[in-house]
Amino acid sequence: MSDKPKVLIIDDDEKILRMMRRRLMKSGFDVVTTTNGYEGMDIAIEQQPAVIILDIHMPIINGYDVISQLRAKGYKGKVAACTASVGARDTQKTIDAGCDHFISKPIDLGFEDLIKEIMNG
Amino acid sequence: MNLDSLFERSIEQAITGVVIADCSIEDMPLIYVNPAFTQITGYSKEEIIGKNCRFLQGQDSDTKELQILRDAIKSGTDCKVILKNYTKAGKPFWNELSVSPVYNESKKLTHFIGIQNDITTKVESDMKLLKAKEMAEESTRLKTDFLNLVSHELRTPLTVMLGNLPLLTDADDMPEAKDIEEIAKDIQESGEHLLSLINELLDLSRIEQGKLKLIPEPLRIDDVAYDAINTVKSLADKKSLPIIEAIKNFDFIGDRMRVKQILINLLSNAIKYTVEGEVTLATYQEGDIGIIEVTDTGSGISEEFLPYIFDSFRQEDSSATRQNRGSGLGLSITKKLVDLHSGELTVRSEKGKGSTFSISFPVI
């Protein structure tokens, strides 16, 4: 079993998943990814990642519902919403739904440090 | 001049309608109406004296306002209501009616006096203003939604492009060659997606300003159709969707690039919204009309959204769970391009079963 901190990324865009996986793995994270919110919830419960990076606009089940259902199931891990919808209302809605942090897309150069901060915060 | 005769003359000459109903008689018949009332309603005095004034009401009179009036009459109090009434000819008018009880010396309720103003012009003007305000608010909302959508659609490919750059600029720790190849492909595709979105926005802007000029030439539909199919084939292959070609040639005048764009837009949409089944492109001639049909077995369009399908700033699903990305401009641009060709674009669709977009062009 890896002793690296685990990050779960849930995003329906495979290109974004590949990019984030590469960057976080390079920074020493163990990375799990999925394009499906339901599968993401199962992984979160089973593997208890240090941080979940959660896209909001997704087909099948959106990020608001993923975090709401996870919190309803008692999930207490750190969750950062990561979305290209960056209005003030979007930010507040993700926090209200149960996310701890809000990361706007495009992600910047300090993305990896931000994930570490969230993990240790 | 005595006061009674002055009152009578004033009421007879007033431009507001005045009626008096007798409470001591069952059904409260009218015992007096002034000439203004007969002019507003179209009834003569003889026709209405002795009748309850409910003859002014119609099926769509506001029941809430009527209830206020009934309650006031029942309790012997005054009220002011606005009623939709009808003239003798059946023409609706808005009646601002003030009703007051009249008591005799023994404090007994004997009559009601009603004063009515025809405020139809004002009500219609208010309704027009309200409708204009609602339309302006709807337009603002749609534009805000659209700007948010465009912002989201621009940021998504930019995330891939900008997010991958640090991986390619760290000279001490470059990814392996196969990874670099994959990253470059992702950046390339994201850039192309971004460009197509920008082109769509520019196209829409040019068309709406009347600045998009066609370069018409004689065209064979089979040439353009196969060309368009070749362009979208890789998209269909990725989803293992066959494109059925039912191409019969007809000749027409059109802008080759724009007609191809029309077909690509319709075929791409059909592929995007179809999970299983097939996409069919059929072209054929009926009399003087050349017909192009793009049919899919996809998710279809709801009956409620169908009237808005070609609107620029609308998406059937703008929620966080929407299944497919895109600016939502494609169909609007396609419709406008067909219009510029003096053609007609129509759609038939059933939710869950699929859609057929049909274009008709005049043939040569």
C-alpha cells in the first residue's frame, strides 16, 4: 500500500483528468481518477482519499449532488470543488453543498501547493 | 337652481358611468343609469333598468375582484374593483368600479351607487409595458446564462492547455515521449475546440449584423454531402455509430463552405446526441425542391423546448448535469445560414426516440 497521500479526482473531462493526474503524481501524490460521480462516491468511501477534487458540471450526477450525498453518508474528508463556472454564486453554492474549498479552472501554477495546503489545513 | 336639479344634471352630463341599484328589491336591480354608462356599455336605459348589473360580466371576469364586490355588497360597505366587463356587442373593457352603500335617515341600507370608469386604454398600456419588461428581463437572463456558458466553455479547453504547460517546461523532469505525444494531442484538440467556439461566436455576430456574405456557385449536393460525412466520420467512429448515406444528387446554388458547415453542424449534433443506433444523411429532390435530411436515433428534443430549438441563447439543459457540452449556438447559426440560402430548416423530434432535421433548397 502506497504511503503517498491519495487524491481522488472526479471530472467528466478525460483530458483534464490526465493533466491533473500527471501534475499531482509528479508532486508525490497517489492519484485515483474517475469520470463518473457515482463511481467517485464509492471510491471516496472505500479508499478515504486525503483530498477529493470534484468537478461540478458533469452528466449523470453533478458535483453538487456528489458532495451532498457524500456528506449525507457521513464522509468527512476534504473536498475541493474545481470548476470552470466561477461566478460568486457558483462558489457559494459549492460551499453550501458541502465542499471545503473552491478552485477555479483553469488551474494555476500553484495548484499542487494548494492541494497540499488543503490536505494539511 | 335647486341643488337636486344641479345634481341630476351633473350626473347626466358626467363622462363617468353612474348607476344606482335598489337593495330593497330582490336581486338588486338597477333603477338608474346615466348616459355615460349607456355609452360605455352599449346598452340602452330601457334594456338594463330593472336588471342586476351582472350582465356586464363574462366567463373570464376576475373571480377575486368579483368576490370583493360581492362581499362589500353583502356587508353594506364600499369597495373599489377593476373588472373585465363586456359591452352589449361582446367587446371586453376594463371597468374601474367604485361602489358605495347609500343609507336612509333611519340608517337602513337602501341603495348602492356605482361609479365606473372605462380604463381599457390604461390597462392595455400597462399590460404592454409589463410584457416588454418581462421580455427585457428574460433577454437579460438568457444573455447572462449565455455569457456564463461561454465562460465555462472557454475555460474548459484552456484548463487543458494551460494546465499541461508546466509539464512540458520542466527541463529537468520531462515526461516520457509517449506522454508528451498524448499531452500535445490533448492541447491540440483543446485548441481546436476553442477555435471552433470562437468561430461560432464570430459567425453569429457577423450573421446578426448582416455582414456575412455568401459566395454562391452551382453545387452538386452529393459532392458537399460526402465531403461533410468525411469530416465528421472520425467523431462517429469514436462512438461506433454508423452514418447511413442515402445520397441522391440535385444541383443548386449555394456557398460551398457554408453549405458544408450546415451539414457538419447537423451531423455533429446528431452524433453528439446519439448513443446507440445510427445517423442518416439523406438527400433527394422533390419537384423544384432539393431536400437534405439528417436523422438520428438519439435523445430527441422535448416538446416544450422544440419551439426554441433555433434560438441563439437557449439550451434545453443548462443545469450542472447537462449531458453535452457546447455553446448552444450551432443550431442557431445553421438556421441562419439556411435562411441566407433562401432555404428552410425544420425539425421533427420525439424525446427519447430521435430527431430529423430537414432542409429544403430551391434546385437549379
